[in-house]
Amino acid sequence: MLTPTTQSRVTGLRVPDDLTKGIDARLHGLLGKYRRRRALPQGMMAEAEQIDRLSGRYSDLTDQALRDRLGEFSRQFRRFHDPGQETVHAALAAIREAADRTLGLRAFPVQLVGALALHRGYLAEMATGEGKTLVAGISAVLAGWTGLPCHIVTVNDYLAERDAKLIRPLYEWAGLNVGVVTSNLVQEQRAEAYSADITCTTSKELLADFLRDRLRLGQWQNSSRRHIRMMLQHGDRQLPHGIVMRGLHTAIIDEADSVLIDEAVTPLIISQQRENESLREACDIAHRLAAELVVDVDYRINRRYKEIELDDGLADKLAEARQQLPGMWRGRDRCLELIRQALIGREFFLPEKQYVIQDGKIVIVDEFTGRMMPQRTWRQGLHQAIEAKEGLAISDPSETLSRLSFQRFFRFFHKLSGMTGTAAEAAGELWHMYTLPVIAIPPNRPCLRKQYPDGIFLREDDKWQAIAAEVIELNRRGRPVLIGTRSVRNSERLAAQLESRGLQFELLNAVRHEQEARIIEDAGRVDRVTIATNMAGRGTDIKLGPGVTGKGGLHVIATERHESGRIDRQLFGRAARQGDPGSSRAFVSMEDELIMRFTPATVRRAVAATLKRQMPAHRRLSGRAIRMAQAKAQRLAYKQRQGVLRMDTWMEDSLSFTGNAEVDV
């Protein structure tokens, strides 16, 4: 039960054990396009209208009569799991009425389309503010009624707790209970939360508990799920103590592109620290040796791939110096690897961008969310190399006990579905990785957002001056402004500029994150200026304050283009929700990291020439340069994610072959 094999899901297809290749990959991709085209929302919209008509059957029922009817549906789903389209339509009509009475929320037809899409194993693309939390709750009722494990997965503890609290009255009316798993729970509390009909949690907590349970199972982890389930139900004393999960079956993922793509760049690893005095000493010495090396003489920097290429003669040059290293670290290859890690830490890992320093320790910052990850460390001596660079006490390295990629983990689920505001750009990858087809759900009201042309600048300093000027002008008119930055450093830089001009603002980044949800919720008030690192507060709706609609609504500024146009759309989607007015603009300089890493020098020079001469072609050329850079960045990121899954599969197959798959804690 706790070590599932890949199964056929609601799509009717078997999820491949490994990524398809060659002609198989092309055929699999064509099948995905067919699935996406076949799932036109018009067909589901007709079903939603039918459900809307069925709702009249339940609106006149007393509360007790409606509860009894929900109980009848529960028994049907428990018996048949998928009792047929007519029963599903009638059940959704009853759940809609129950949500209206318990939550004061009556699902729009497009939300019913979203619930149908989730029930059938699709990833529903729904715009910001379209009520995805209610959609997930309605679909979760259907899944919870089956009696099989149902997990609602989101991006942080706050959203998991908020969503469970918001929809709990509906779940209870439907005869279901809900649990929440967050990072601060102890083992007994986790077991209780997972025993609920519906469990709200984050992807990291869910995968970490899955891995810990596999470690606890030891020799039992290869047993059938039915066997383990029966043993758990009967309290069999042969099983090890402390198993918290009751299995995997249904996952409904909120902000699915963030969970399945952005946060799936690295596998999740269960580890424990092991004392290694020689490595700590070696990292400190390697840092001093690396500080004496000269770029383009002793080593070269590959900024696109974030790699360090050491000069062929460097080993001979360091022959005498490496005698300072302790024990085995004096060897040629081990010394060079330490030097390479020290240079990587110096060139590519910057304070207030990839990490911050708190209480004398390195705390990693998630580059996609801007949040701190205090329990995470970099592997292969990189964390120790960065500690040496910053002059901090060097920590002991970690020994891996178990690891699994998010890609492989989510392929274990029998029924996988999700929601997000931005999925179209990643539709191919979502199908290829997870056999998850994307369907675009139309908004309940037309989007009124104005997308202004990008502000293009040669120098980064000029760009920041222009951003500050636009913020001050909009603030003078009383319009709220939300500014998205990619790093703590840039958010602090803009804050200093606005502060010097006497402008009041709210600053939200990895260092100042305590009131994240409140700050984001209030970002739509008159005169409000909010600076937020990347996608901080994602999942929290920004409601416009009184009088803001007449002033043009919320204006969103992207201080640079992201490596994926999908993430740009996520940020811009914070404005003009549910038919409100709003606008957005991105500012770009030819010195931005995206442009410098992924745009050829010839293209940058051509754009610079048109900018200097104020030629009309500069917007066309700069737009092409941005699209080219984003396309290259996405191809590289996709290859990295493919590599993570293939390495995961290879390691598991190799360990299984050698008989070392089991690890005792």
C-alpha cells in the first residue's frame, strides 16, 4: 500500500514506468494533443447546465432531507467508486446546494465544469479569482465518498490550513472529515490527519511522510498494498510502529504548475547529519585556494548552464597547495571537486538571492516563491562551501537515507488532477511527465486587464529609475500597485529607492514574510504599494478596496521577465480578477540575468543599437530577444527535470538489482 506501483488512472491509460523516447514519445505526445482537443469545455459546459437544472430538485429540501440525500450518494460512491455520469451529475447538484447552505458559496456553471474536469483526471486552467478552492472542495467530496485516500495538495502550510477550514462545513454536511498535515505536526498528529477522508497538505510534507513510511516499513515495503492495509486495520504487531499514511489514490493539486513543474527541479531527500571533521576543514581550505584563482585563466564560467570549467593545468598548479588539505582530500580529483564547488558557491550563489543568513546559518531561499526553506541544505559539499565563503561555522554534511523525485512520486497516484491559472505553456510537459491532460476553463466574467508594452532599457539602473517613477505616478492617482521582484536583493533595492522619495509601501520577501497573506490580501486598497518577492502570497486573492475600481484597479509591475512566460502570467494574473479592471507591465533591461544568460551577444548588440537610436524596431527586436531567451531557458529547465526523473528511476532500479533498496533508520 505504501510502495505503490504505477497504475492506470482515470485517463484509461497506463502511466509509463519511465519517460517515453523516440517514436514512442512522439506517439504519446500526439495522444496528449488529442486528449486536450477532445476535452473541449463546451461539452462539459453543457453538462454543467444540466447540473444547474438538476439543482432545483434539492433547493426545496429541508436541511435534514438534503443531508440524507448526500448520505445516499456517499453509499453509492463507496460501493461503485465511479457510479456513472447520471449519478455524478445528481451528486454535484446536491453538493452545490449544500455548499450554498453551509458556505454561502453557490458554484457558477464554470466552477461545475472545473469540478467535472478534476473528477475526470484533468488539469483545469482557471484564471485567478475564479474560486478554485470551492472547485477542489466539490471534487474532493466525490473522492472522499469512495473511502479511498484523497489528498488536496497545495504550495504552503497556510493555504492547506485555510482551505481545510474554509470548506470543512461542506465536508461535514457530506458525512466526511478533513485533516491537515503541516510542518509543525508530530508523528501521532500526522497519522490522525492522514486517517481522515480528505487530507489537505503540501507536496513536500506528503512526499516526506511517504519516504519516512517506506523507511519504517523496511522489509514490508515490497508487500502488496492490500496485505499491508489489512495488517494495519487489524493492528498486526509484525509491522513497525509509526506508519502515518494509509496509502495513495487520489491527489487534487492546487497551483499545479508550481507543484508539478517549478518545485520539481530537485528530488526530496530524507537525510541525517554525520560528523565529518575532515570535510569541514577541507571546505575551509578550498575556499582560500579558490579565492586566489583568476577567472578566464584558471577557470571559465558557463553562465547559461551555471557550470565552472577548470583549466587543464590547474591540478599541476595546485600540486603543492593541496598538501594543506587533510587526508583523502589531497587527492587530485577530490581537490579539484572541492575547488569547483567553492567556485560555484562564489559565482552562482549570492546572498539575498539564493540564500539569506539568519542566526549565523545559511537559509536557502526558494527562487520560485521567495520563501525561506530552513530545513533544506545543498548537497555534495556545496552547502559547506557557501558557509566557508560567508565565514560561518561549517556544518556537518548529510547522509542520504531515502530520496524520490516529485515527478516519480505523483506518477504513483491512481487518480491525479489539478488546477492552476497558468498551464497552457506547460501542457506538453504535464502530459509527457504525468499523463495529465490540460483543459482551459473559461472565466465566469471576461478579463478586463490591460497589458501595457514592456519598458525596455539598456542599463539596469535606468530600468529601476523608470519603475520608481511609474510607481510614484500611479500612487499619486490613488491606484494600488503590486511589484514583483525575483530576489530579496532587488526588492530591498527598490524599497530603498521608494523610501528615499518619501513613498510608503509594504515589503514582502524571504526575510520579511511573517504577514504574507495579510499583506497580499490588502494589496488592492487605495494608495497601497506592495513589493513582493516573486510569487509570494500565491493562492491568496487580492480584493479591490472601496473606490479602487473607478481609479483603474490594481496595477502589477514585473521588474524583469522570468525564465518562463507562464510565471509572468502568474504575476500579471493578480490584477483584474473576476471582471475587475486592472493592468500590468513588465520592465526589462539588456543587463537582466535572463537576457545575459540566454540571448546571444549579437542579438543583444542589435537591440542595444536600436535603443540608442530610438528606432521603432526596438520593441520588435527586444520582444524577439525575450521570447528567444525564455524558450532556451525552458528547454534547459525541461531537460533538467527529465534528468531528475531518469536519475531517480535509474537509482531505484540499480539499488533494487543489487539488493540494497532497503534502508534501516
